[in-house]
Amino acid sequence: MGVFQKLESEYDYEIVEEFFGHYSQMLESVESLIIGLENPNLYGRNVNELFRIFHTIKSGSSYLKIEPVRKLTLLAEEVLEECRNIKTASASEDLINWLLSVTDQLNLYKDDLENDANEFSHLNSKIIKVPTNYIK
């Protein structure tokens, strides 16, 4: 039984489908929001929107006990919470690249669910090195 079938056996089908649909839809908008962090005029709005997206994915994955997704979105949420304290800035290249790596990993997890993989993909080692400098 793969990761998606396991979810469907433990939770109501509609709940799993709704989570997966929202998860996929939210990931579609993340990359452009991350790239927009370079623009000081968009920084605050984009950080808040990214935080909201990661928080929403974290909440759903927590309810469904999808630990790899929950842990990764929790980490991203913590980094973005620190970024929220900076009102107008231009994000550092390190932060942008790290957030893009997080997004790539979340897309891998989405593919794992979609393809009903036997287990989730291994975490990209780039993600372990959380950036320390968030702004230019």
C-alpha cells in the first residue's frame, strides 16, 4: 500500500482529496511569490502570503499525519516568521534559493502522493542548511 492509499484507508476520501487539491493549488503560486521577494515593494506582502500558504499546508498535513510535509512546512513557517519582522527589504539570494529548494521538495512529496509511492522521497540536503542572512 502506497502513501496515498494509506491516507485513504485511515481518513475519509473527501478529506484526503480536498487536502491534496488545496496542497497542489497552493504550490502553484509559491514560486512566483518567492521570486517576488527580491522586490522591496512586494517583500512584506509576499512573505505574509508565503507564511499563510505554508501554515495552511502544515495544518492539513498535521491533521493527516503526513510527517515529512508537516516538518518541512513547519521549518519554512519558522523562517518566514522571522522574515515577517523585516517590513521592507530585498530577500537575500540564500533565502530565495532555500525557499525554492523547500518548494521543490514539497513538489516531490506531492508527486509521491500523486503516484502513490511506497514512501516519501528523501529530504534534499540543501534544505538542512537554513540561511542565516535573510536580506541583502
